[in-house]
Amino acid sequence: MKTPGKYLDRLCNENAFTLTELLVVIAIIGILAALLLPLPGPVKIVAKDKIAQVEMANMGAAIDQFDNEYGRLPVSTAAVNAAANLPNPLSPGTRGGDFTFGVVVKGTSPTSPLEGQTIISSTAISQNPLTFGSPYQNVNSEVISILTDAAYYPENSVTRHTYNSRSLPLFTARAALDTNSPGIDSNNILRDPWGMPYIMTLDLNGDGKCTDTGTWATLMHTNAFSVSGTSMIWSFGYLRSVDLNNPSNPNNKFILTSWK
């Protein structure tokens, strides 16, 4: 006759976890805990870098699609006129350059408190080379407004759909929590994962190249830096800055671009 003690010992042995099973359970718990913990700094940077690259690629594709649909680029009349009056850096002595949407908010929401302000500090841009002397400057808000078919456009004298007459929503992005957060903010400025506006140069002279004579010309030690296509888009990256006084500064390597 089996004693109760021996029966209980046998039952416990049959239901006990093996060492392998315990290790598997511990490993699963460790993985779940890691997913719940904050990501380490380098992993966060890589993740945000990828988000920025995807956004820039999507923006470039939307600009190309708009060009295919309408036979022109998604910019205001003010930007077109400004570009037409700029010197052409690839043809000295002639007019008609490309336009860079950079740091100054102009003609966004009529009630915008940012109207006319420079929204990137001097620590991020040590000079203002983005529009090489253009009387009209703007951040990317008008491009975003047109591509998203926003409720208002950057020129107060026009109405909705003036530039996007077919109401084509060619670009989407999440709404920013505020005017310093990633996404499209209340002024229709598209901000990168670190809350900085993306910088965009568009080929407004129709030569098949986007040419910059400011930031990227300085960084590349040339008078004019060109990228083939309808747009060149870049982000300051996680350092939120660019050193134009010392182009060789290793921190400049964190700048993200749509063309490399």
C-alpha cells in the first residue's frame, strides 16, 4: 500500500517545472520587461532617425506626385516669384534659382503667434543662408498646407484649394502635440522627431536639380550644392543644430538628408 507521503512526493515531481522550462519562463519575463522599460539613448536615436528618413521619403514622393498631377510644384505664388528673382548659381549672370523653405514663419495661419518669427535659434543656424537673400522666406508650412489640402493656405489672399484644386490629400503625418513637437503642428509646419522643422529646397527653375548656395554649399565646401530631382529635404537630427562656422565638426554627421 502506498503511503500518502510517497503519493504526494510523486505528484509534486510530476507537476514540477524542469530547469529548461524555468529558464524559458525567465527569458520571456526578461523580454517583456525590456519592452516595458525606456529605450536606451542610442536605440532611441536610431529609431527616430528611421522615422525621419521615412517622413522625408514620403514627403519627396508626395512632391513628385503633385508635380505629376498638376505639372508644377506645391508652392505659393510668393515662393515662385521670389525664386524667379534669385540669381541662378549654376548660370552666373542670370536669374531664376531654387527656393529653400527654411526658418522664418510667414503667411501661415492669420492668427498665428509665430507669424514673421524666426523659429530656429542662432545656435542652430549661425547665419541665414537658406534663401540667399530672398525677400520672401518661409518654413515648410505652405508645402504641407498644399499637399495635405489644409483648411488654410499660407497666403491670406487665397482660399482653400487655390493650389490643390482637386483636393488631393497627397501627404499625411500625425498631428503634433504642440508647436515644438514632432508631426504637423497647428501652423501646418512639419516637424521632425526632435520637433525641428524639416528644411526643403524645391526645383523651382525646372532644371531637374535642387541647388543650395547656403547651408549645404558651406558644408560641402562649394559655391553651390545640387541634388537631382524635384526636392532635397533635410533634418537637423537629434542634436538639433548645424555648425556652419566649422563644417568639419563631427557633430554635423548627425544631420539627416533625403539624398544619402
